[in-house]
Amino acid sequence: MKLVFTICNRTQLSHAKCLGESLREHAPGHIFVLGWVDTAQLPALPAWIQVINIPELGLTAWPSMQGRYFDFELLAACKPFFARHLLQQYPNCQELIYLSPSTCLFGSLDSIVEPEAFVQLTPNRTRPIEPQTGLLDRNVLNIGMYHSNSLIIHPQDSQTTKFLNWWCDRTLDRAAFNLCEGMCLDQLWLNYLPVYYENIHLIREEGWHLGLHQAGDSLLTTMGSQYTVDGRPLISIDFAGIESYHPFWSDHAHMVRNEPAWQNIRNRYRKMLTRNSVSIKSSTPHYGKPSLVKLNRRIRKQGVQFVKQLIYKIETLNLTYN
């Protein structure tokens, strides 16, 4: 049995449906599971989508997690709990894949799945960052070496329970988006996996999980309906920060704004979103603290950075008379 699961609330339900639709086309042998983390009633979904509501996990710490995290942080914090629950519910599962709702498949998973690996991680970077991309090495170090929007687990009795319990313990109260305090959602904890566990593999395929973390120096090209990344077939794209909000990557969306191939595939994805559009009319609040995303956040951050630099120059100005 092979499972792919994602986790969302009402904000990304349309994206999750697009993911499921692409999965049915490119990985039809996988069961698709939607982890629903919202107080709103789900509308009718296609029969091929299996739904698990967060209360079904029976988390005793759920009230404290809701009070601690913003809604987008809460979705990430729930990930290891859903993974653990699914493997308990489906003990015959041979392959458990997490993909974020902002991910869309454009090719088969066959070339990247390694059944002998315990966990397959997706690196944020597989080569040094070129200066002209607008990204900095230290920025990626802050958010972690591996992208938690993509994770493949092949359960191994000796490690699986230990790993998921360990990860759950940490996202219970240490999955905020607070880089100054050494937290980046559920993601930074993945840095420890190659150290603590055996048989951890990295997915280095150029066409896998393309996104803003790679877009600046990876060449996406298109010929008709076919796409390649640095000459290799495109397998998946993570539209986080491009077509959905992400607390870090949204500030880098300008990297793909004027790229013709990116515009082509974004238009294609937007049509999928329109086709899978879901409207939830509910007055019930989201789980977690509400996060208000300012449309001018990038300009505001640049302004704050400029003022900080100006203050630093004033404070360190050498007033000694020479």
C-alpha cells in the first residue's frame, strides 16, 4: 500500500485538490489522504480523496497547540502527528509520502522513489547559490537544509516509531516560524535526520520539487505541454510563495515573475485552481491564531531593514576629530 497525504485548512483546499488531481494522473497507484485542520465543515469532495479530521488523532495537547501557533504554523506542526496516525491506521503501508498542498505533479514518481531508503529528504539546495539569484547562503541555513514540503518514508520497524515520536515531541511546542529563536515550522528538525537515523537518502533529481528555493539558477523550459529543468523532465513544482503564501519564500516571488516558462506553467496551474475552486462560507474561525498577511509586507520589510542599517551607521559613526 502506498499513501500520499497533505494537510490544509480552507485557505489551501483548492490547492490540495489540484495536488490530488495531479497525483491521479501521474501516480495512480497511490491513495490520496487529506488531513483537514479546520473548524469549517468540508464540502463534498471526490470519492478518491480520503479525509482525516484533526480531532480523529486524539491529541491531548491540541488545545495548547492551538493557543501557541498561528494557523499556518499549526498546519506544519501537525505533520508528524498525521504521519504517525496514518502508519498506525495502515500497518501495511510500504510508502508514505507527504506533499504540501502547494505542490503539483507533472511527471511520474518512479525516477525519485527509492524503496530501500528509510526516509528520502528533499534538499533546499543541491549546489552553491549563484550571487545573481537574490538568495543568500545564510538565508537557507536559517530555514534548514531540507524542504519539509516533500518527505518520503518507507517504514522500518526499528526506526519509524522512534523517528515520528521524536519529531512529534518537537513540533508540539517548537514549530513556530521564529528564525531568531532557531525555529522554522517543522522543517529545521529535519537537519538531524542524517545524524540520528540510518539509511537517509537525499533526492537530487533536478526536476523534483522545483520551487523558489531553486528557481533562480535552475532553467525551466517548455515545449508544448512538456517541461524540463536543466534538461531533465519536470516531475513536480512547489508553488509555495508563488500561488500561495509562505512566510519565507513569498518575498522571493520576483525571481520567476518575468520568466516565460514560469509564466506558462503558472497560467496552467491557475486554470487548475479555477477548475478545483472551493468556496467555504463559514463564520467559524480557523484552528490556531489568525495570521493577517499584509500585501505590502515585502516593501515594509525592506523599509525596516533600511532604517536598521541607518541606525547602525549613526551609532557607529566615528566622531573623533582627526
